[in-house]
Amino acid sequence: MPAISPLAPARFPDLAPIAGVRLAAIECGVRYKGRTDLMLAELVPGTAIAGVFTRSLTAGAPVLWDRERLPGGKVRAIVVNSGNANVFTGRAGREVVEATAAAAARCLGCSTDEVFISSTGVIGEPVPADRIPGALPRLVPGLAADAWEQAARAIMTTDTFPKGATAEATIDGTPVRLSGFAKGSGMIAPNMGTMLGYVFTDAALTPAVLQPLLAAAAARSFNSITVDGDTSTSDTVLLCATRQARHAAIDSPVDPRLGGFRRALDRVMIDLAQQIVRDGEGAQKFITIDVTGATSARAARRIGLSIGNSPLFKTAVAAGDPNWGRIVMAVGKAGEKADRDRLSISIGDVAIVERGAPVPGYDEKPVAAHMAGRDVRVAVDLGLGRGKATVWTCDLTNGYLEINGAYRS
């Protein structure tokens, strides 16, 4: 296993148990040796599900399977393996998914249409046909309500630490809980769902409520991060509601009682998204990019991502070089409206450019000192409107080259 990222949290958080959710993980030898690589989540009957998936046109067999089942709105099991993405594997890949769903359905006594499947790892390599389905019966005896960290570790690939987050809210005065985990380190660029993420709640919400809530939260979290600009073929984010909380069920996404829940969901998903950036392959610095004054929120996010995806900007941050010209370049190439004479830029709260011109007497030393730290903040104001967005990324170091140059070896 690689060394833990210097940006990692001190420990895996204490995730609140969710009524109706049990998890387990084992080693089944898909690719890795001496580490767990298969996770099963069991959900109580009646659990509702929502999902967002990669927009890649070469999506893997598990993504296609999940998309087909999502309109049913029900889930009893989620099976996730690491080590092999089951992408570009043809009919054999589909057969592995079908066999996995059938095995999970037998184990839990449910329909295959209530089984959702994810895979992550190497693309284009055949999946051992019986490895995953054959291991599922061994997972069932270990199912437990508190196995969050074990589940999070089982889905890691080049990740250096497991990622979890939890939050609470109230609906009609009734406490509701949210807990989730995610994986991601490289091949991270937002495009609908990014990497793999699973969030669970006991709130009594229908699929018609969950889907718009998830899509909106994904835009503010997983779709506002980037590590290397590459969108995975396996990106999946699932939100499951076991409906065990004792409040009146909600079946409208505009119900005013959802305010607190919506904020809690944002907290969980933004926390997970930021942990993915903090585990970016080879990352040494966590970068926050605040864009304001754009013509729309969508434009602001595109500009922020243009900056966050720029290798020139990211390598400058890695070197601690306050080269603000690279920010100007990235704003200009974003394809959104920008006016050179209205542009303002600051780094670490130090104004560098105001209304299209360098700040008179600008001193680079405090900016360089800020960029020498682990957390770097960049602010860009377009001076055109009220659109704003925040994007998170990391620096680009030699570590990224070393990890990806040896990924299959």
C-alpha cells in the first residue's frame, strides 16, 4: 500500500449506524493479495434508491446494469469490488454482473432487480468469472451495522485512506441520520457522478424525492472536484433511504420539511468529495478555488474547473510559485464569458490583480508563504454577474507520474 497522503484526516470518523443497513467486507482475490476487495451492503426491504452515473460513452457493465434498475426505485443489496473495473469486457463482463446479482439475490432473498453493483480498478481485463459470485455467501455471516470502515477499505484502489462522513438532521422534529463512504484518488473529474460513493439515511423518503436531492448535492460536491481531469468509466454515486425514521413520509422534493436534510446531505457529500481531493494521487496540497462575479453558477463552476484542471496551474502550486498568469490563462480558455478589464484575482486573501491590472505595490512574498502550506486558496472575481461556485482540486506532482506509470505493474 502507498504511504498515506499528507492531507489525510487523522482517522476514519465514527459513522452513525443507519437503521436497516448492514455491511461486510472480505478478500476474494479479484486482483489484490492480502487486502479486502469485496463489499456487500444489505438494505432492509422497502429501501428507496437514487443514483447518478458517469456520462462516459465507454461505461462499464456494472454502470449499465444499475442504470437499467434505477427506475424501479428499490434496493436490497449493493455489491462493490475493487481491483477490476469490469469495463470493456464484452459479454463476459455482463455475465459476471448477472451472476453477481443472482448470487446476492439468493443470499438475501430478494429480486435481482434490487441488487446494485459497482466495480473499480483496471480497465479491459477479464474478471474471473466465479470469483465474486462465489465469495458472496461468505460475506453474509459478517454483516454488521458498524462495519463502515471495513466497507470503505474494501473498495479502495490507489486510495491511501478510507473515506467516510456522517451528519444528522431533523424532519418534523424527528432525528434522521446520514452516513456514507466513497473511494477515489485518480481518474477524477466531475461529469454527473464521480468515482464511487454510497450514502445511506434512515429518512422516510421516496425515490422521487431522493433523485433530485442527489443530483443537486452531486453538483455542489462530487461534480465540483477534480484531480486530473479524467472522468472514469465506472463513476457511480448511490443514495439509499431505509425509511426507518419515525416521521411522516415525504414524497415531494419541494416539501419545506426537507431543508435540514438537504443541508445535511450536502455536508456529507462535500466532506467525501474533499477527502477524495485530499487523497489525489501524489497530492501534497489541497486547493480551494472560489469563483464569483460570473454570469451564472454554471459558468462559475466551469471557470473554476478550468483552473483546477490546468496542469500549468497545478504544477505552479506544487512548486509554490505564485504565477497568477496561469490563472488568467485558465479563465480565458474556459469557454465562458470573461472580460480582461474586470478580472480580479487573489491568493491567500492577498489581492494580486484588480479589475484587469496588477495591484500597485504587490508584494509576492506573503503569497509565496501561503502557497508553501498544505492548504491553498485562490479567489477569482469576473465582475460580470452574480454567479458563484467553489471547486476543489490538488497540486500535480511527480508522485502522480510514479503512481500511474506503474499502475498495472
